[in-house]
Amino acid sequence: MSVERPRPDRRRRDARRTRDALSRAAVQLVLERGLHDVSVEDIAERADVARRTFSRHFAGKEDAVLDGIRADMDRINAALRARPLHEPPLVAFRAAVFDWLADDEPAWHRRPEMLGLMSLAEREPTLYAAAQHIQVEAQEGAVRIIAERLGVDPDDLNHDLRPAIVVAVGAGALVAAETAWARGGGAESLPDLVGRAFDTLTRELPIVAPGTTERTEHP
């Protein structure tokens, strides 16, 4: 009698559920005990999987703790790629961030653990470094997306700095809003802070539409 093998899509869903369970366990444990008092074995036990299963998904406990943030950055970039091409780059970046904030998958302001996690990351050098690495990777992806929107060769960005500048200032606005939100204990709405940060940018910086060099001031 033949045994039916799991279909690839089912295997992917199972792997995703296991990865999510490990990440949730990692976040719960480090918020309960602190990063240094949590081992990979602790995380695997909390998620009810074998130690080797952890290693198939993550390189270390910092990766597991920050996996949700990595997914958030991926969702912002996916939203950026989906924005209408007629939108100026900084407008598209801002809209992508708000698409993420309003997504059915909860953004940071609707995940109670995020305030504690951001505070912990500021106190733990290895966690902070891992978070910065995730941010840099996400920004590199966003630069390529903006380059494609502007018709710039994403593999040759030395001659046109617009994609890198748009992402640098857009990501800077997002980080400033997130930092103010976290340090204020979530007292002020994260979407409101993000809106204020981007409004400041678009008042002060010219916006260049795709395929043009004309400088247009945002009203």
C-alpha cells in the first residue's frame, strides 16, 4: 500500500507554522527572562519541537526573536513593489508603510509584545546588531524596487543616487516614528507618528516623479 506524501504547499504551511511557533516562543522567553538567560534549547522546548528543528529555521536565538520584524520589512517592500507606478518614489514609500500599518497581519502598534521587544533590543548589543542587519537588508531591497520604478539599472546605482536617497530618508522617517512610539510607551498612535514624520519630509524635500528630473514641492 502506498503512503501519500505531503504536498509541497502543505509542507510549506507546516514549516511556516513551526517557524512562527519558534519565533513566538523566543519572543515570550526573552521578554520573561532576558536574552542571556534563554537558550536555543529553551526555545525549542517552549515551541514543543526538537533542537535540530530550531536549527533548520534559525541560525541563533536573535534570529528567532527578530523573525517577526524581518517579516514586517518584507511586507513593506512587497507593498512598495505593488504601489502604482505613477506615484513619486517617496509618496510610494510612505503609502507602502501605511499599507503595512493597515494590513490584516498586525503591524507593531497592534502587537503588544513589540514595545518590550524594542526596549530590549536597545539594551542588548547582539539583538540590536541583528535588528540593524535586518534593517539594512530590507533597505537594500527597497532601493532595488525604487530603482526599477525610476527605470534605473538596480545593478548599477553609482550613477543615480535617487533610489538610495529616497529609501534612506523614507526609512529614516519610519525609524524616527517607531523610536518615538517605543520610547513613549505607545502613548501616541504609531500611524499618527509615521504620518507626522513623512509630512515633515515631504514639506522639506522635493519629490521627483518617475522618468523626470523636474523638482516638485509637496503641498
